[in-house]
Amino acid sequence: MEEAPRQHPVEPTIRAAIGDEVDRALKKLGAEMPRNAGDEPADLYDALRKHGAKSELLGIIRHWRDKGDAEWALNELRRWNTRDPRKSSDADWSSGAPFRSLD
């Protein structure tokens, strides 16, 4: 029997703020337009991965999905967005390294 997807109640304002920070991150990763997807962790993970995000950003979304800590995820996304993308582990991370998918 398959396990149901984890659902954690998140205030709509925090969920919207996380979506806004993901959009900022996508822009830093070179996306020409904001994501056109839902605001569930799996949707945000897929959008970031599609645009080349690697370990750090994907890990933030995974942590939110696994632990349900939306405030932590929002703060970490804000922190990531204030950094120079050339110095981010997402810019330097090898695309051949393994990662844990949300699938």
C-alpha cells in the first residue's frame, strides 16, 4: 500500500511568500519568467530543478516537505536570495552529483 503524500498545514501568507522567494531564486537562476505552477513543495521543487537548481535550494524544499517547517524554509530561501549567485553552491554544484527526488 502506497503512503499518502505528506501534507502540512501552512498559512496561505507563508505559502505565498515561499512562492515569491522561489520566483526570485528562479530569476537568479536565469528563468525568464516566474514559474507557472502550483505552490506545493513538489511543484516548487520541479520548477527549481527544471531551471538548474541543485543541492541547496532543492534541499530547502525537501526539508519543508519532510518536516513541515514553512517558516524555516521561507527564511532559508530569503537568505539564499540575498547571496551572490556566483558564490552559491547551486552555481558550483556538479550536475552529476546524486540528489533525492521528491518523486
